[in-house]
Amino acid sequence: MSVTTVVVGMVRGMVARWPANPNQAAVYELLRLLGRWRSQMLANTYIQLQGRRIWSGPFAGMDYVDHATEGALAPRLIGTYESELHPHLAALAAEGLDCVIDVGCAEGYYAVGLARMMPGVTVHAYDIDAKARAACAELAVRNGVSDRVIVGGEFRPDGFEAFAGKRTLVLVDTEGAEVDILQPHLSPALAGMSLIVETHDVYKPGALATMMQRFAATHDIVRLDQQPKIFEMPPFLKPMTHLDQLLAVWEWRQQPTPWLVMRPKAKGPA
């Protein structure tokens, strides 16, 4: 059964359940469903015409996947996914790192991408989902970085201590569990690490404020909010409608999920 057939069945079921005067929320959910369907169709077209290699951005050329374990595939393939982070990743790479800790690695977009981007760095990738871990390990093999991408399961909040003293970048995208994972009183080593954290008030109210409060004393914090995408389109996308061009880089977010880029405060003279 094709994706389109499944979606048509879902649309019919949704509309059949509508009251005589459906509210905006009902229509909005239908719009999201159709938008995600079209986004997947665009990803399929990209793969048919371009293959699985990422088109642009810091991970350009990476052999990626044809099915994401979660979220939108098209913007990852095009290279615009979370482009707000790109200059910060480039700055951290230029400064030099020993390792990356990627908690919530999914199929390895960042774990493998950063391993390719920074050849001397070891990436420790963690996810509680077994399918995601398998996908991440397989992606690392296909991109020739399996010796530097170490895949693991649950990451406990005191686990950062094992990396104390190393030049470390911590990436956390865990749908609200950032509040549970990032507890500086359990891992004092966090004070010396750079962090990029996606916050999820949508799943755990107060997550953003909690993260800022916990790290205000030890880190300089920059909040990043999602911005419109300006990008070099793959050839197949240029003649398509403006709506398709927008949906190709839509990241499927239900609500804003700001990132916090947190760098250790400079220490003054002794």
C-alpha cells in the first residue's frame, strides 16, 4: 500500500469525524497531515533524481538514508535542516574538539555528519531506540567513519564525568528529556563543555527556562529560534511551485523548539 493511499484513507477518516462546523484545530491537523505527505513525496523525488547524498550545508556529500527514524527527511537531504546551528558548528569545529556526545542521535544525521566534518574527532552517539542505534551504526559504516562513531543506548545524567578534561561538544535532542539528562550537580564536568540543546516546552513545560537557569553561572548562552530558509535549491526543485519549495525545507515542528548554544565562560586571571 502506497503512502498516498494510506494518507487518503486517513484524510477520509478525519473528515468523516468532523462535526457540521469543524473548528480551526481540526482543519489545522488535516493541513499538517497533508503537508507531511507532500514533504515525503518531495523527499522521494529527491532520492529518485539525486540519490541519498546530502545536497548542501556542513554535511554535503554524506550518504544519508531514504527513511528517517523520525521527523522530516527532505530538509536533511537538501541540507537546510536546523541551519540555524550551522555557523555554531563551524566555529566549534574550527576551535578543535576531542569528542562529541550526541544524545538522541536517531539515525545519525549529526553523529555521522560531524564525524565526517571533523576527521580527528570521536563521536559518542546515544539513543534509547534500538532501531535508531542500528540505523546510526549502519550509516557510519556507509560513510567510512564507523571507527569514530561509538553507538550506545541510554545515557545517564552522570555520564559526562567519563569525558572530564576533554574538549567536548554535547548535543542533546531528546523531546523533553533534556531536563533529566543535563543535571550539572550530577556531572560537574559539564561546566567545561560546550552544549547545543534543543528545548522542548511543547513536551515538558518549562524546559527552556530550566536549562537556562542550570547553566547561567557556568556558560554564556545564546538562544536560537527557527528562521526562514535561504538556500541553493537542487535542480529538480527550482521549477516547482512555491508551496513545494516551502514544504521541502519544512521541519515538521508542532511548536517552536528553541536551541540553546552554551559555551563555558572564560575564566579570569588567577
